[in-house]
Amino acid sequence: MRYLLQLTILIVSLLSCKPNTERIVAENSIQLLIPDTTKNTRAQLDLDYIEHYTQIAKQLGLGDLKKGVDSFEIRLWNDFSFVSINELLILKQIDSTYRMTYCRLYFRRYDYENENRNREWNPFKQPIVDSCFSKTVLLKKGDLKSFNLQEIWSLHSQSELKISDSVSFSDCYTNTIEVADSKRYKFMRHHCPSGYFEKFKLKDINKFTDYFQKIRILANKNNAIIRKKY
């Protein structure tokens, strides 16, 4: 009888703790706004890119945006097909100021001519940053007055648009935006946006491209971009 009483008390205690546990998890969780992969091959590729950028960010000493940030942060990735050089722009809010960081990334290339190369290494799934050139500037107070930063949450990834899988472009560039605050993380990727816009005339493509370019213009205006010397 004594053991039955102890067991009853234990069960009641566990049940009484359950609501509190769920509440804590809900408060600390980050809402992941990622395209639905259900029967969506383009969205499946989005997941691959999320992991790709996560690996790069880790090597650069950047935090994982999927875990949220204290205030607000945007990362713009500009990738070029068949080129081992990529660009990263980071717009980060720190208290009441905004900081813009530009990074030019040089990745290790797969050496097909080397007979002793590691044939199991996948440069995309396991990217290696060989070198990085970066520059950070503080933005002026008036730089963002006419820029609606919160508009970014209404943008869409290419995989969320009505685009037939039969249409694709191979040799092109990929523009990607990641954004996070203390409660949300969102991922949007567009491959060859100019080509798809010419084909489908979708306003969401232009909306994404315009936002992407506004941040690049902002970086250029503040002399944040490092010019490549040829």
C-alpha cells in the first residue's frame, strides 16, 4: 500500500510538471520559416543550401541564425556557378546602431588532377574556406530612414513560387537571404532570378531582387565592399 501511494505521488508530480516544461520550450524556441519540402525538389535544395551556409558561418566564427539573435540580423549570400569565390554581406543591429560587414570568401577547390585527392570529400556539403577578406563599417543614422527592413519577412523563396520543374538554368548565380531576430529565422533563395523573371514575370522575384540590391547599394554607399583587383 505504501509503494502504491509513493507511485501515485510520483505520477501526479510528473503530470503537474508537464505544462511548465512545454511553456519553457515554447518561450525559447525559434520559429523556422523554411519552404515546405513536400513534393518540392527546389525546397529540398534550399535545405542543402541552409546546411552549406551553416558550415561556412561556423568556420567564419558567426553564430547560427537558426538559433535566433538578440536583435536583428540579415545575411546576403552571392554565389557564382563554377567559381570558388563567393560574397557575404551582413547587416546586423547592435542596440540602436547598425553594422555592415562585407566578406569575400575563397573556397578550396576540388583538384581533379590530383590522383591522391580525397574522393569522398564533397566541396558543397563540406565547404572549406581557404581565405576571407572582410570589412566592417557602421551605418549612418539616416541610411535606413527610407528602408523598410521589416519588409524582408514578406519575401518569398523561389521554391515557394509557381515555377515548373521543367524550367531550369545551369550556368548562373544564386542570391540568398537569411534573416533572424529573437523569435524567427527565415531563408529565401533565388537561382538565376533575372532568367526566371524574364520567363515568368513574377512580381515576387522582382520584390526579392529589389530588396537584395537595396542592401548592396547601402553597402556600396558606405564603402563597405572590397573591390577585387584584376
